[in-house]
Amino acid sequence: MKKFLVILILLLSVPSVFSVAPAMKSQNLPQGTFKQKSNGEIVQYDKNGKKIGIYKIQYGKLVRIK
């Protein structure tokens, strides 16, 4: 019975370890304002309105073009 209880506790604690990993990835997101153009490009502007990057969506992720 003790082995069963230990195995049950371990199985319940493993998903909680993996659920923390995606939160760490999102800390380094690009800063600024994003606007989508009519041709599908996403333009990144800084706080002063200067264009600092052009992105395109490929396979569900933003990929920097320029």
C-alpha cells in the first residue's frame, strides 16, 4: 500500500514540473507595438513609432524577416 501511495504522489507531481517550463520561455518576448499589414507581414514599432522589425508567421510562430 505504501508503494502505491508513493507512486501515486510521484505521478501527480510530474505534470506540475513540466507546466512551469513554458512560462519561462515567454519572458523574452519582443517589446513594442505590433501591427499587421494587408500582405500578412507584422511590423514591430518601438515606443517612438520607429519601425524596428518585420515578422512573418510560419508554422504558427513569428519569424523575423528584417
